[in-house]
Amino acid sequence: MFFRNKTILGINARNLLYIRPNNLKSAKKLADDKLRCKRILKKAEVPVPRLIKSIKSREELENFDFNSLPNSFVLKPNFGFGGEGILVVYGRKKGRENVWVRADRSQVTEDDLRNHIKNILDGYYSRLDTPDFAFFEERIQLYKGFKPYVFRGVPDIRIIVYNHVPVMAMMRIPTEASGGTSNLHRGGIGVGIDMATGVTTTAIQYDKVIERSPNGLLLSGIKIPQWTEILKLAIKAQNISKLGYLGADIAIDRNRGPVFMELNARPGLSIQNANQEGLLLRLNRVEGLKIKTIRRGVALAQNLFGGEIEDEIENLSGKRIINSTEKIMIIGRNKREIRTEAKIDTGAGFTSIDTSLAKELGYEETLEKFNEIYQQSGGWEKLKDKNSKTREELFKKVPFLADTAIIHSSHGTSYRPVVKLKIIMDKVTIPALVTIIDREHLKFPVIIGRRNLKQFLVEVK
Amino acid sequence: MQYLNANWFIQWIVDKGVPESTVILILMIPVVVTVIAFFRQIVGIKAFGIYTPAMITFAFLSIGLQPGNTILNGAKYGIFIFAVIVIVGILSRTLVKKFRLLYLPRMAIVITLVSLATLAVLVLGGSLQRTGLASVSIFPIVIMITLVEKFVATQIEKGSRIAIILSLETLVISLVAYFLITWPPLVQIVRDYPWVVVLTIFVNIFLGHWSGLRITEYFRFGKLIK
């Protein structure tokens, strides 16, 4: 049992072999000082959350005009750690002066803020209980692609950088259990990331493997935008901070893109469970390499620690490989967008979507009119005796109806409205004719049929 | 007299007027802290640092060594008081939370409530004819009450779940250390060969260089180990 393990990095080895020799005291001190980090990173043109105001003493607190605060902001202790003492405000309460609303809709008054700042100044949230500064900064806006997975708050991306090479990464998603912070020991979700592509792989909560988010969405296959840019930022932060073993925390702002949040001199080890792989092997592979440029570091990370199999097959056949369930985006009328998950059903000809989804996509009127005529003409029992020309004539006036379809399935035959919309799947935009049917009792609101699968190969697990 | 077969070194200190029990207790401190270090580095049980479990161990010892109490009683009453303090600590924290007070005044109220609850425990002990519990001296009680600050601070910083886990870990380590330092053969060894205590330094040098996985990590990363 006590033999040296060669794959997993434990706390003892992390502290003794990686943090102690590589993270010098001065570098650690910088990592703990958020305001100084912000200044230094900003100077090196690394995007950071904009500083609104720092408060360094009770006197400054007395003189601070809370009216000058924007509608949304984050209040942080400068020497805070583990996400403690951070207060996030989403907007002002309408009709009341200096009352703000938090993500859980609880209210924060000016007095609450003052109290919180006093606690921060007293050093209550600082690592060594020493007096501290408080500061207000810009709140990061949730990137749209992450929205379905997040209960509240903003996910961030943790990257371990060693010897100028990003060795492992995970996305941390706040959950209801974690109270909106992305802290893993509080119940946040950790999702492993493929280093080559920036696509998520396996996930954990409380160090146990999970497949889906609490609201039922698959956690694998999420594409992190601007992945190479994120890797570059992480390496740059290591060069600036001189933390040889660094945990870089980067968030993605809806408008600004990747924003560097925090340097971490003692990054946790659960990232190994999130990726279902040990760190020690990866650290050993980059040990002693001479890496001169940031680009080289990024290339090494992508080549050494990325899965390549899928890419290879895709290159051979020219077709993209998808899973039996895929994340898709549907674009309906007036550019209405809905992100959801679809079942890939090679047994079906047509692609079908659920009625409620169709309504959201702007086909409420289409459905109403179609059903009205359908009922009037006596349902399928009567309609089936007419020829297709007469049927077409009947439904001609239904707005935005592209066609109608007779679908034979195991449940019998049905007559359905067909509309034309766009589906984006695995980065490919597919113009599609889809039938609308009540799928409320079914697990997936959408099935993608053969007609729209010509460019894909389906991997069955 | 049991002093007769004691080591000359201890005998020499005792002759200077230091009580023998004090000498043994002080020599046991290195043993206790080494046990705690072992639990942290090899087993992976964290507890509240090194100070709190060490203090709790000696609080147990102080109860157990009281006239009329046995070693087992020390553990029993110790666990009871420990549990009461943690539970009342949790309750009063949730109570005080509503007032949105600054940290120190808030903590002061929590400790006040815990103190009163401890007093009630002693009275209860007396009325149930448990004189061993009723007559617990002030030292172990004060020590255990200070546990509340550690507990509440952890609760705020890392959540109730972690705070409760760390309390249980503290209790486990303290109990192990307590039974170890009251184990007659060990007491005998320390009395006869007090220099063995110096060996703990070498044990700790080993522990300080140990970079292998902790036992708890075999469970945490179980599936990844091939």
C-alpha cells in the first residue's frame, strides 16, 4: 500500500515535490494579493475583471458613496481564499435607494454591504486573520453557451500549468449545493477538459463521477470557446507570476471572452477525478523540457494531453462523428434560438420536435391553425381517404407551414405539420424540415432523423 | 513507591520538586503531536490542525485522571461534553446568524451560549449522581469550549459539512492519542526510558519527507489507480 504511486498526485507529493520547490514565497504572496495580481496582469495585457473601487480602511468606507456603485458588481476580500467572503450582486432593487439583489433574489442593503466590508477589513476572510482590504469589481456576465448548465453564478476554467505547459484543465460549474460558488468541496461540479480541443469529457461532484448536471443535461461534449486563447493566458500568467506550479482560474465573459480571475499557488487535486486521469504522469512528461515561447507551450499541451482518435476518423471519412445524443441549437422564426439535447435516431426518416419547443420557436400560430383545420376535416380517419393534392389545398393557408407529413411509427400513423428551420449540431448548420409532435412524455424533446444525418457518422456506446 | 524504579532523569526532576505526573504528561506531548502528524501525513485525517486535537487529548486526560474517574470515564465524559459543545455551537450559530453581527461579537455570543450549555451538562451530571462528570475541573472545560471558535470559523469558511467532518476527525485522533498515552506499557516505557521521546523527532523527519499517497487518497482517487 505504501509503494510509490506513479500516476496520482497526492497532497504530500504536491506540497513537497511541486509547490515547495517551484512556488517561492514571494510568488505565493503575489497570488494571495488579488489587487496586486490584477494590476500586474493588466499591465501585461491579460484581461482581468475591471476594478471599480478598493476600500482599504474604515475611513475610506465612511467616505465611500454607495450611490456610485453600478447596478451589478462583486465585492471581494483582497486576501480571501477558497472563494470565501465574496458577495455577488446582480442588480438594483427597483424603487428603493441602495438596495441590491443577489442571485438567490435575497436583498442586500447598504448597511449589509458596510457590515460585510467591516468584516473584511477586520481580516475575517483573510488567510491569516490579518487586516485586509475590500474591493468592488465588475461582475462577469455568464457566457450564453454555459447557461443551460449553470444553476447560478459563473463557471470558471481551472488550468494546472507546470514548466510553461498547461497539463490539465477542468471547468468548475456552480450548483445549488455549492450556493453559486464554483468550489468543488462545497458541491460544485468539476468537468474534465480535453486539452487539444477544449471539449469537456468526464465530470464529478463530491469526487464521484456523474454524467449529467442536476437539471439532466449531459456534461460531456461542451465546447469551451476560444480554447487556445485560454491556454495562452494560463501560460502567460505563469510567466508573470513566477509560480512554477500554478492553478490558473479563467472565466468567460459573454462580451469580453476569456477573463483571468485568479492565480492559485495551491491548486486542489480533484481535477484528477474530473479528468479521470492522474496528474503525476503528465507532470513527469513535461519535466525538464525547455519551452521558450507561449505558442510552443500551447502546442505541447494540445499534442501531449489531447485525445486524437476522433479527429483522425473524421479526417478519413470526411464525416463528423457524433454520439447517440448530441447537444444542438435550433433556430426558429425571427432568429429565436433554443439550446437543447437531441436523440440521434437513425430509425426515423424525419427529424421531429416537441410541440412546446415549436411554440417557443415561433410556430404557435402554425400549430393552432393546423389543428383547427385538422379537427374540422375529421382527423386522420377522414383525411387518409383524400389524395395528397386535396390535403395540400386544405392546409394551404396555415402560416409558415412548409409541408405536412404522414408518419408511420410503432405508435401507429399520424399526420403532422412540417416546418422549416435550422439546426446547429457539432458546429454544422443543417437546414431541416421537421415534423411537430407532442413528445412531452419522452426524454428528449427532439429526435434527429436520417434525412438530416447525411454528413455524420453516429457512434453507438 | 512507584518512583523507585523510575529512570534517574525523572527521579532527578522529581527531586527538584516537579510532580511526577507533570513530568510524564510533558513527555507525552511529543507522542501526542506525533500521532496527530502521523494521522495527517500517512492516514490523511486532517482534524482542526495540530493544536486543537492535542488540547482535546489532554482535556480527556485531565478528566480521566481526576480522583474517582477511570480512563474509560475520561473518554465517555469527554465525548459527551465534546458532542454537547459542537451541537450547541451549531444551533447557536444558526440562531445568531440572523442578527448579522460582526465577527467577534457574534463569536462571543456563540461561546456564551456554549458555556451556559456546558454548565447545564455539569448540573445534569450532578443530579444524575455522576459525580465524575459534575466535578470536571475548569481546565478541560475551557479547552473544549475554545473548540467552538475553530468549529464555527470552519463552518463559515468551508461549510457545515466540512466542519462536522473535521470535528469528528478531531474527536477520533484525540481518542486514539488519549488511549495511547494512557496505555500502561507506553507509560511504563516513558517512565523507564524517557529518552525514547526523542525518537519522535526522527519519526517526524520521516513523516515530513513522506511524499506517498495518504490512505484516504486511495479511496478518493480509487478508480484512477491502476
